[in-house]
Amino acid sequence: MYDMTYLKKIFFMNSRTNSVSNMNSKNLIFFQLVIMAGEEINEDYPVEIHEYLSTFENSIGAVDEMLKTMMSVSRNELLQKLDPLEQAKVDLVSAYTLNSMFWVYLATQGVNPKEHPVKQELERIRVYMNRVKEITDKKKAGKLDRGAASRFVKNALWEPRPKNASKVANKGKSKN
């Protein structure tokens, strides 16, 4: 087990020497969560959650890489390269991600996020994401060629034979 004061000393020592920026952001987030929690870290955690913790650590690494990528380019520069629909997608994903992270923060602080206004905000963003998805799907949908469709339907439908044609066919069968 790590002593809380030991972890605080390491964190603040690194912050004084300006090496916080050199720290891996996963470690920085980890230290911040530990300090905010004010509890000791127990290395003896249940084996059943090891896989979940590993997945969580990998997810934090993936988020860190995405944030580095997004932060390397200015927002205006990024949006200039995109069409309006893509700009809307970037804005919606950014807003959803930020609100989701706040949801997790609330949960770590013991606040029920389901009873917090962040839930309504996430739902509002989902509605807009669905609207953008509908617009995207409409663009991907094929155009209907009315002439070809009417010919296809006309040829596929059953047409009754004229009365004279059926009598001629029946006479030919009865003679054999």
C-alpha cells in the first residue's frame, strides 16, 4: 500500500520541478484522483476487477492520445478544413465527451449523475447527434430513378392474357 502523504510529496515535488508536463498524463490523472479521494491506495484489490482496471488504464491512454491529437491543431484550423456537417459532428462529439467526463467526475465525488442536470444535457446532445445521423443517412441513400422503378414494377406485375389467346392455347393442347 502507498501512503497518501508519500503520493502527495511525489506529486507536489514533480509540480515544483516543472516535470509535471513531462509526466505521463495517465499518471497525472491517477495522482489527481488519489489526492482528491484522500484515501490510501490498496494494491491488494480483488482479482476479478484486474481486467476492468487494465481496460480503464488503456482507455485513459487512448483518450490521452486523442486529446493530444486534437490539441495539436487549433480549433479554427480544424473546422476550416471540414464541411458544415463534419463541423457539427466535431462539436457534438466534443460536447458529449466533455459532459461524459463530467458525469464520471460526479460519480467519483459521490453525486448521483442521474439526478444532475448533466443527464439532460447529454440527452439533448444525443438528440442532435441523431439528427446529424439522419442527415448523413439521407445523403448516403441512393437516388430513385422513377422511370426505371416504374418499368421494373410494370414488368414484375402479372398481366392477364387476352381471352382469345387463352382459347387458342387450350385448342392446341386438346388436339395432342
